[in-house]
Amino acid sequence: IQELAIITTARAMDCPYVWNAHAPAARRAGVSDALIDPLRERRPLPTMSPAEAAVVNYATEFFQTHKVSQQTFQAALDQFGAQHLTELTALMGHYAQTAFFLNAFDVQLPEQRTEPLLPV
């Protein structure tokens, strides 16, 4: 869930560096290619587990509208509990800030990148 939150943030922030660093970790943590690939390409997402849907919907809604509806918040709260949702929110905020710096300073991907380029 943490790696999914990070790559969802990377996608929302159009940050190839964070994407390239964390998509492999998300795969190792069990996030399926069937979810990662369409997330990267901004294609419709497959059916997700309740936990995956909660984190993707929470992050996507926040990054698109800068708010989270009561329904989306409650679904995430029910799924993760107050402590874990607070930690996920802080994690996404941290990676949004990191993406801002990486994008602002145009930090380039390593030559040995492991992921297809993030379309931005």
C-alpha cells in the first residue's frame, strides 16, 4: 500500500524520477502490472482490492481537486484506520514535496533505469 501510494503520487506529480525509483518496489511488494501499467499510462484502472482502491482514490482525488470528499475519506479511514491513514497522507505529502524538488531541478533519470518512461 505504501509503494502504491508513492507511485500514485509520482504519477499525479508527473515525476519520472520517483516513478522509476518506486515502481519496481511496488511490483516487488505485490502491486500487479495490471494496475501499475495503466496507472503509468493514465488509462482506466482495473478492478482493485479494497485497500488499493482506497489509496488510489484518496490520492487521486486529493491531487486533482486538492480536497478529499467525505465519502472518499471515510472509505480510506474504514480501510486503514486513523493512524495508518494519517501516515499514508504524510507519505504522499512527502513524496509530492520530493517530486516538486526533483521536477524543479530537472533531476535526470539514471542511465540504468528499470521502468518505461513516465509519459509527462
